[in-house]
Amino acid sequence: MTNTDKVQNVCGLKREDFQTHINGKETDLYILRNKDGNEVAITNYGGALVAIMVPDKHGNLANVIQGHDNIQDVVNSPEPYLSTLVGRYGNRIAKGKFQLHGKEYSLPINNGPNSLHGGKKGFNAKVWDALQMNDTTLVLNYISAYGEEGFSGELKTTVIYTFTDDNELVIEYMAKTNKKTVINLTSHGFFSLAGIANPTPSIENLECEINADFYIPIDEVSIPTGEIRFVKGTPFDFRTPKTIGQDINADHEQIKKRCRLRPLLCA
């Protein structure tokens, strides 16, 4: 750690609440702080983002990402991917199988008939080796063994978090393998841009703009169908700003499929 022990964290999180041993490795809390004193808090268990303290247009600081305030809750979270890293492969692999150079690989099934986010114990449930380079940069490293969760090749992964003076959180991913494999790394952030509160405001009134002309439809178990469709005339058209809630309950077959898969998101 560099700055966590010197200055009271504006996020209110305590380092000792994130310190334990899991499978012989130490977990900890790391605070990135820019010149304005704004903060990003990260634990090396799953690379989980547990706080992003940034100002609103009035200069009031708020945490804008969903997270937990201690390591036990991170480990035992009912949403295991809550603002964590995801790997080796983000999203679903149909029926938990893929082919590479004529060989079929089988992965654990953990989402209906599919394999999701790297299997039953993906990168979200690993203790990463951490090195805080300075006040604004954290480097995480993890070596995924050959055959882990059914994937081919040993995979050495580095993730770099940088918190800029413009309040940007930059996440860079680098990976090297000793055998051809598949990989799709991401960070699974659950953002609440109005700030975390009790209760946290819902997203319906947040205005969103997405510079995308197309979307990819899914089947009944959230596997892409192979089609590429225009967003024009659909609820997924955010090319000009609109509130998220404007079309969230639209009578559209793709919205119905998503709601059947995760009904709490559509309640």
C-alpha cells in the first residue's frame, strides 16, 4: 500500500476489513487517489471494484459502483460477479463446449445449459498478486494453470488499473499463453451513476447515449443467434440520448427473452 495508511479514505472502507488468507494467499484493499482526492477502491480478490468516489455536477462526492464493504461479503456475494474481473471467458459459451484445431473442449456448466464467465470458479473468485505502483496505479497478476476450468493452455494475465486526474478509470488487460486457447477478459462493473444510497436510486431516469447502429439478438438461453440487426425502430436505439426507462418495458421479443433469463432485472 502507499496512500491508504496515510489519509482517511473518503470511501469509508477499512483496509483491515479486506485482509484475510484464502487458499494460502493474502487479500487486501487498495486505494487509488488522484490529485483532487477522488478515489477508487479495489480488492485483489477477483479484482473487485468496491468503491469509485467521484463528484457530481455540484461537486458532491458519491460512490458510483456497487460493491461490498468487507472481504467476507465479496467472497460470499449472492451476485458473484459484482464489479469483479471476469475470465477466462466473459459471457456464455454454448453448452459449455468449444472447438479449437479440431479438438473439442468441455467446460463446467453453470448457467442453464451453458458455461458462463469462465466456469464455476473463474477469475472473479481468484486471489490476484497485487502491486500498487503509485497513488494512481494498481497492477494485478494471475497465472491460470493449463486445464483450469477446462480451458487449454497456461494463461498469464496482467490487469492494470489507472485512475486519472480527469476521474477516468482505465483498465488494461494483457495475457500470454503457451498454447492456443480462447480468451475474453472484462470487468463486470455494476454502476449506479446517481450514487449508492439506502435505497439506491433506480436507473430509469438516467439518460444514456450509445453510438451503435446494430445489436446482436439472443436465443432463449442468451446465446447469440448469429444475426446482426439494426437498432433503428427498436428499444435498443440509443443513438440519440434518452432515458433508460423510456423503452425498458417495451413489448419486444428480445426484452422478453432477457426478462425470462433474469427476472429480477425486469421486476
